[in-house]
Amino acid sequence: MRVSRLLQRASIPKRYEHCTLESYEASFPGADRSLGGAHLMARRFADGYPATTAGRGLLLTGSIGVGKTHLAVGILQALIVEKSVHGLFCDYRELLKEIQHSYNPQVATTEMEILRPVFDAEVLVLDELGAAKPTDWVWDTVALVLNTRYNDKRTTIITTNYADLPPGGTGNGSNGVSRAVREETLGDRIGERMRSRLAEMCVVVEMRGEDFRRNVARARFG
Ligand SMILES: Nc1ncnc2c1ncn2[C@@H]1O[C@H](COP(=O)(O)OP(=O)(O)OP(=O)(O)O)[C@@H](O)[C@H]1O
Ligand SMILES: [Mg+2]
């Protein structure tokens, strides 16, 4: 399949089309060092895929606007352009909706065919894992998708706003000062079982820093 067709099929939202590994900046004034590390990991990942990645994906964590989706989409575009990978971008909340719609009340079963592209994509970007809390049976289907992909050695690249920590919140701040608001963790959002499964499936990449949209871009354009 031609690259333009593969890009089309990947369903990358318009607002992320500009996100490539080349357009990602890692050394603007005030940039956290973790961003350079994440960028390098992303480049290495795309270069090494599939031999050195061996079915393992990435779990990009960090606060709002640090560039998680940019890097995930950047890797996806690089893999499509450079390696003709069959990739797919999938927003977590959209996936939950799709799963809900896949339920056929007439026969009281889930039509898995609707979810076929998410199961089958060679590389899946799952954006904003944990952003919503689904009902039990919807969550079971999400777990089935992730487990099946893992068992089939298909690569999943995940972004999340939640810290990769067990349930129970982030507790105290790093310098021992209690946080005013207890922040939820990935463990709180998806359960400890899935979190430990993700640890097998993905290499965790922690991104720290300011909201690029608010601070960096604004400072630049006044
Ligand atoms: N290091 C960077 N270099 C260039 N553009 C960046 C960088 N970081 C973020 N951006 C841009 O800033 C915007 C926000 O980034 P992005 O959507 O990737 O953040 P995010 O971490 O996914 O945020 P959210 O938690 O809200 O999903 C995007 O338009 C992205 O292209
Ligand atoms: Mg994002």
C-alpha cells in the first residue's frame, strides 16, 4: 500500500497532522531535560522498529501539554513513512464510544467486527488512556483489546495524563510537602492489574515540563 494511503488509513486527527519527530522541539529555553530524553527514545524506537522493539510499545506519561500526543503521533508517522507500517490513531474516549456502539441489544452480544481495526493495526496509538472511566463490560473489552494485541505481538503506543503509580494517589510531593489535592494515578484509573500488564507491554517514558501550548508557544508569539 502506498504511504499516502497508509497515512489516510491511520486516522490521525487534523489537529495532530503537524506532529512529526522532526517538528518536535526538545531544546527550547526552559525545556525540561526529560523532553530531550523522550525525543531520543522516540527516534530510537522508530529506527529500531520492529527488530529491537520486539512487540513492546511505549507508555508516554506526563501532565497536560508536555507533548505526549505529539511524540506518539510523530512515531506513528515516522513508522508509516519510513517502514510502511499499518498504523492507527485511536482516542481513548472514542474507543469507549465505539465499544458501546458495538453492543447489539438484539442479540445481546458485542460485535467484535467493529473493533477489528483496533485489534489488527500493526501499530496502535491509544491517546489519553484513563481519561474516562468506563462501565465494567466496556472496560473488559478494552482489556481484551490490549491483551490480544500484546499476545499477538502487536505494538501499542499509549499516552496518559496520569502518573504510572499504584492506586492510592500520588500522596506526598517529592519534597515531603503534602499536596493540597490528592492526584489520581494510573493505578486508580485503570486498576493495578492492567497497569502491571502495561509495564510488560510498554517501556514507560516520563515527560515533565510546562504546558507547551500555554507557555512556550505563547511566549514566542506574544
Ligand atoms: N516539544 C514540542 N515541540 C513542538 N511542539 C510541541 C512540543 N510539545 C508540544 N507541542 C505542541 O503543543 C501542542 C500540545 O502538545 P500535545 O497535544 O502533544 O500535548 P499532550 O501532552 O498530549 O497534552 P494533553 O495532556 O492535553 O493531551 C501540540 O500542538 C503540539 O504539537
Ligand atoms: Mg494529548
